[in-house]
Amino acid sequence: MLSTKAVFERKLSAIDAKPCVIEAIEEMDHERFENFCDNLLCDEQFIADRKEDMFVDSAGVVHGLLAMDTESGDGVLIDSQGYDYARYTAFMPNIKEYVDKQISLVVEQIVKDAIEMSVECDYSFDCDGAEKHYGLPITENNGIGAILLRELQKREEFSDIEVEDDVFYLKLKDEFKQEQAVSEPTLSM
């Protein structure tokens, strides 16, 4: 049986889907998520703390905060418009699978970059670089960095991972270090 959840609207003449970007994620257990969904108009501290992550840009793209049920995988994308409650919402069934896949793709690229570009087994990137190079917005409290860190820590390629001052420091295990062929310059006469 294929079952999921959906929000049905009566007699819509067209689906008016808007482009959106997930700027932050609040992970919740099932009970907390259900409570949140049953009280969308109540002020929430996690929304108040991330107001800067919710806006509509000049191209009309909605940037929002995703409240995500880590058990069921469903989510609610929020644009609070500067308020402390979920003023505008979009139900996103099974969004966790999508988020996990996107994070997995970024982790694969980070591993590849670490192996190809590390110096003495060390590789680092900062939060700004993560957004520019990997397309993943990471800030101190947006939740995405915590998810990324958990996934990086699962990888066998790294012996140590530290995050300090918005910089991810990754230490490759010796067996994953790429052999750099060092050639001496030759002089011609």
C-alpha cells in the first residue's frame, strides 16, 4: 500500500506552487511535531530565533524554516513574515527523505574534495564556503550544520572532525590520503 499525507483543497483550478529554499531546519520528534501542527498560530521560540531565515527575495522565491518530523519524515515549511508564529505554511510530506538525499550528496562532494585537495590529511571549509561551493546554507543556529556534521561523523574516511568559529576541520585517515606526485622542476640549458 502506498500511503502518505496530503492537504486537500476544494475545487482548485490550478496548483500554484511557489519556488522555495529551505534556509533552516528545526528537527522535532513526532509528538512535538504533531503538537506544533495542531497549534500553528501559537508563538514558537524556534521561529522567533530564526526570523532572519524567512523572507521572500526579489525574484519571488520563498526562503523558509522547515519544521521536520524526524520520525514520520513530514514537514511544514514556514515563512513567519517577521512574526513568532507560522504565518504562512506549506505542508511537505516525506520531506526528510529529500533533505537526507541532498545532505548525502553534499557529504559525498566534501569527501571527494577532502581526498583530492587535502594538505597533510587536513581539509577545512567555512560556512560561507559551504553555501558558495556546496549550495548548502549553514549558519550557527539554522540546524542544517548540525545535520551535516552528523552525516560527516558517520563517514569512515575521517579520523577527526571539529567545528570552531563557523569552520569545519576534517582530518582524513592516512589510508584515504591521495598520493600527491611531487616532481622536481627541471632546468633546461
